[in-house]
Amino acid sequence: ESDDGKTYFVKIHAPWEVLATYADVLKIKVPFKVSDMPDDRELPMNWLSTPFRLPKEIMHPEPDYFTAPFSKSKSDFFLIGNQDTFFSPSTRNRIVYYILSRCLYVSEECGDKKGIKRLLNNGSYTSAFPLHDSRYWIRSKDGNCESERYDLYKHWAKFFCFFKEQPINRIRNYYGEKIGIYFAWLGFYTEMLLFAAVVGTICFTYGFLTYDDNEWSKEICSEEIGGKIVMCPLCDKKCGFWKLSITCNSSWQSHLFDNVATVFFAIFMGIWVTLFLEFWKRRQARLEYDWDLVDFEEEQQQLQLRPEYESKCTKSKENPITKEMEPYLPVTSKCARSCLSGATVLVVCHIVAVFSVLKISLIIACIIGVIAYRLAVYAAFASIMKDSPTSNLEVVGPYITPQLATSVTASCINFVIIMILNLMYEKVAVWITDMGEGQSFITYSKFIV
């Protein structure tokens, strides 16, 4: 069904038997008992953060559980209240993708052509992605089952909820652990920035309150001191001498951001960076424990081999250390593949090296161009000055000095160059990834998103 009559959709559903079977294969951890450990998370002065908190049933829609790897033969051991909601949406998507990435789409006699990634690469399918949990403005999917997406929209994705804490557990259940960890980091980073913002505001306020007491600005603006100090020309031919008192307005303005309190702010930010990293390590470790992600990467590497590798390994061999059967490739096949991989790596590295040289040359050219622009524009603005050593500097407008005009325009040019180079780098990175047969990672990232 499509509007153009050319695009066709295939909707895939995994029933309970399939989910249970592959949850057993993937050793997915599921709850089997409600945790009876005391919750000691109440902090002193916790009432101050009450306006920013969400209701407990939103932040923690489920109680804490003790979990264990799922076993289909022992399903009665686990807390299965409703088979339709026992596995979270992210877990169901993960199981379906695991099946799709290993499913043969031709007969075994025709070869080892398998997996949705290969079908996406050869253009058989345009894209593959999990469906959302109904419309975000609909409260329930079918009148009985509550919509996770609606709850996320109501308590998280709305603009007027920007000051509220994030329902991290719901984000994790709906989008998965990777997306949940990302938003946990983003929220923590924003919270830590509040402290830096408060200190920065205090430093700016100090500069504003001491605006009239700035001694060096008074000396620069004074006719007895700054008015008698003659400065060198700003360019070679057309620029003349000028007086230091011309920079009076700039000196007063810079005092708001560059004063005695700025030194304290710099020291504070040095300490803030260290505290941010250390506190995030604690927060991350706590999330890993709460979400059963301790040693997650090691477990997944052991359980989920690449489908392409699995299809080539028709034999198994006992691991002398773990005493478990593992896929095994003969020595002859390993040697041939190592030689081919080495040659491919050399070719790709050569191409990457050429592109790196070109990119570095392009960056150097852009930097030199911006420097030349600053010098030329500064000289053009400075040439407005009169040649008399005692004359005043003619500014471009009432407040815009040559220094300010040059800095602002050069910054805008830098911004445009950076955005253009980012687009170029993204295209080149995707092309090099495709050459290195890394399309599977890109496809997986798109599927998860």
C-alpha cells in the first residue's frame, strides 16, 4: 500500500514463540523476582528539586527486579504477566533484527546469500526500520494497552517539559540502551552546565557592577594619559598614527567579559571539567548496574558473531580455555582471507592517505585565506583614519571599530568554511566506509535510530 503505487511495504511481526526462542539464544536478561533491597537514594534538601521532578510512576514505571538470562524451558521461573508486553519494544526490535540479519533469502544450494543488510546493499529493499508504537498523540494503541510513545511525548518531548528530568527508564525501554545512555549523558551534561552558567553569570555581574571603577579604562579614555600616547600605524601606506584614547569604548566593553573575576572563572572551569568527567563515570556505572549492562559488550561479542562469518564457518571446534564449541575456519581459508584482507587494507589506507593530504592542504589553504582576509580588511578599515598623528580615528559607524568589524566578519567566514568542510568530510567518510565494507554498521545505526 503506497501513494505512488510503486513502493511496497512488508510488515514483520514476531509472535511469542519466536521471541522466547531467540531471547533464550541471545541470553537476554529478564526479571524473575521483585528486588527487596532498600532504596537509600533520598538526599538532603531533596525538596528543592521537587518542581523539576516527574511523578514516580513515570520515572520508574516498574519496580526494581532481580534479573537472569531468559530460558524458554524455565519460562515459569520468570515474571511473565503479559506475553505481549513482557519484552520491551527495544528488545523485540533487537530480536527481529537478529533474525533478519541471518535469514537466507535463497536456497542453501545457491550459496550463503543471507541477511537484510545484503538486501539493502544490493537495492532489493530501500530501507528497514522498526515501526513506532502508534501515533504520538494517541493515548493507547488499541483501547487497552497504553502507548509508550504517548507517555514519552507527554512527559518528555514537549517544549514545556524542558525543565523536567528525563524519564530515562522509559526512553531505555522504548528506544534501547544505546539511545537511553545518550540522553542520560545529555541530561547530565545540561545539569552540570547550570553550575558553570551560574558562576559565569556572577562573573559577568561583577564586571557590570564594577563598570565605572575600571582604572585602566579610565586611563585609556583620559586625555592626559591615553590622549597623549601615539600608537603606530595599523597598515603600511595609507594608515597614519593614532591615539590610544580612540579605543576607549572597546576598553569599557571588554571589561564586562575580561575582568578580575575572569581569572576565578577560568580556575573554576578547570575544576568543573574534572568533576564532570568523574561524576559522569559514577552516573554511567550506576546506569550500567540498573540496566544490567555490566560486561554487556563482552557477552554480545561472544553471542553475536557476524552473519557473514557464521555462514563461512561450517565447522566447530572446542575452545581450550572456555571449553565451549566455537565456529572454526581451516588454516588454509584463514591464510587466503588474511592475504586478501591485507591487500584490501593497504589499498584503502593508500586512498585514505591521499584524501588526508588533500584535506590537510585544503584546511591550510582556508586558514591562510582567512588570515589574508583579516589583514586586508583590517587595513582597509584602518585606512579610514586620517594621516594626522593627533587626529581621532574615524570608526565605521558609532560603535563598530575596525577590530570588531574584522573579527565579526572573519568569524562568519570561518563558520561557513567549517560547515562546508563538514559536509565534504561526511561524504568522504561514507564513501571510504563503503569501500571498507563497513556499510553494515551504517545500516544498523539507521535501523536502531
